[in-house]
Amino acid sequence: MKVEFLDLKAQYEGIKDEVDSAIADVLRGGKFILGEEVLRLEEEIASYCGVKYAVGVASGTDALVLALRVCGIGEGSSVITTPFTFVATVEAIFRVGAKVIFCDINPQTLNIDVSKLHEKITGDTKAILPVHLYGHSVEMISLMEAARKHNLIVIEDAAQALGGECEGKKLGSFGKAGCLSFFPTKILGAYGDGGMVVTDDEKLQDMIRLLRAHGSKQKYNCETRGYNSRLDELQAAILRVKLKKVDTWITLRRNIAKLYREQLEDTGVIVPFEAKYAKHVYNYYCLRCRQRDKLKNYLASKQIQTAIYYPVPLHLQDGFKSLGFKRGDFPVAEKMAEEVLAIPIFPELSDTHVHCVADAIRSFYR
């Protein structure tokens, strides 16, 4: 039985009429840049995340860059983050001219190890950029306490974690700003790129609105050097349709995760951990496996698609050689990069497919 890693076509078929109607409305209206759909989506995302403001931008990466810049983080300052994440997290820090400080990860959550933060703080440390990896929360209560103690800004990378929670509070709402991605594979995915910054800070959201449109409030009058980073009106219309379904989809993801947990308990793989403080939304369902690469190939031979998030931690990638790190500097992240394997999870995945994946994994380890 073929099991796709992600089936966006199946999701579209379930909401086709609503999506097609929303797109047609935008086309008939003739307003394609920063229109009513973007404005309404910003209001709806802000409400969903439990914050006062949300500002749509062109991508999750731009959300990080703009949030860092508006918080005054640039040359002469350093930012603590995880080496076990997608490149965009660190790329954004480089783009504003700040220094990257890596902190190793917790072996259970695979998120930044909050207990090690104090070792990384120096005189030029200005911010912490935690990543809620795969949809599981960083231990934000302790992280925020550390940030307050050292007067550090917190900007959350919640690209994979819309709808996730820590102690009942939505991720993205703890720090000075939260950054969301609407890349198609995300919990709330567009049909193209898109991102958003969520915040309770009025001045911060005002400045991001200015920067996303070339630094201009009025056309042909540039107040500051900005960006072309506007969320597309068509994508906003699609996302508004999807946002109404997102909690149902998260429940389905959590149900699939529960079934996987039950089916895989005797296979020898380590299933994703969910802390008591967290509500995991399972953007990805990543196992920790012995003989990971052989298992991946075996599953491929059974027509079961998988992925690796992430095969090489950032401190060992060629693009960041200038940081001067070597193998052994962040041993937990390095170990996880050799073990993690993402298996299929999406709301439309059937129980039959889950059983098929679990049976194949069980067969491999026999």
C-alpha cells in the first residue's frame, strides 16, 4: 500500500468549494495587495493566538527578520538559538547582522535546553530565539524567567507550531513577538509562501507594517529602508478558509499520533515526547530510530514516504563554517540528527495507513 508523506490534494478536495469561492471573490474584487482579506486574516490570527496584533508578511523567514530588526537586534548583539532547526532561523539572525550563539537541545523535546541557557549568556547577548520544533513547545515558563532575569528579548519561532500550547497558552504569545509560517506543509498552510508576526506590542506591529511595504506609509515617500514583504491577498483568502478548520485538523493529527504511539510501542523506536506542560500539534511526527537510514530505505521499498528533519545540525553545515564549530560541540543535536525520521502525518491519513506504516516498521526490526 502506498502511503504518501503529505497529501495536500486530499485536503484541497475537502474544502474545494470554499477555497474556490474565496479565490473567485478576490479575483472579482480586483484588490490583490494588502486588501480586506489580509486585514481580516490578521485580526483572526491575532484572536486565535491570544494577542492584540498580527501582521502578514511574505514568508516565515521574513517574519523572523522583521521581528529581529524591529526589536533592535543587529550588529554588536548576539542571539541564542538552537542548532537543530531549519536554516531560516539562523539565516534571519545573519540577515540582521547579529551573532549566532547555539545552545544544545533537550533529548526528550528536541527543543533548546533551557537549563543550559545561562551558560550561553554574555555581555552582548540581546535575545533568545526559541524554536517550537515539530509542533512541541519549548519550556517557555522557565525560558521567560531566564529572559527576564537577564533582560533579554524573546522572539518565538512558531513556524511549525500554530495552535500549540504551553501551560494552556498559545505558542507565539509569550515573547515580544511570535513568528508564523504559512508554507504549504505547515499546520495552517497556504498555496505558496506566507508568514505573520504576532505581538501585543503596538509600536512593534506599526513598525513591521511600515517595513513590509518598502518603509513607506505613503506611496513614493520612503521613511526608512524597508522590504517588499507583503502577504498576498489570494493566500490570505485561502488561509481564512483553512483557519476555520485548523482546530479540527489539529485534533485529527493528535488522534493519529495517539494511534501511532499505540502501534509502535513494541517496535523499539522512540516515539515523540509530549511534556505535561505542552499541547503538541504534530506538524511532523518524528521517531528516533536505530539504523535510521536503513529503515528509511526499507520503508521506501514498501512505498511508504518519509523525511528527515534534520539530517545535519546547523553548526556542521557548510554555510555556517565561519562560526567555527566542530563535531562534538553540540552532542545532543548531533545524535538526534542521526536518529530522527519523520513518518506520514496529516489530517486525512487513514487508520489503515497508520497500521500499514507501523506494521512495516515492526517488520523491519524483526
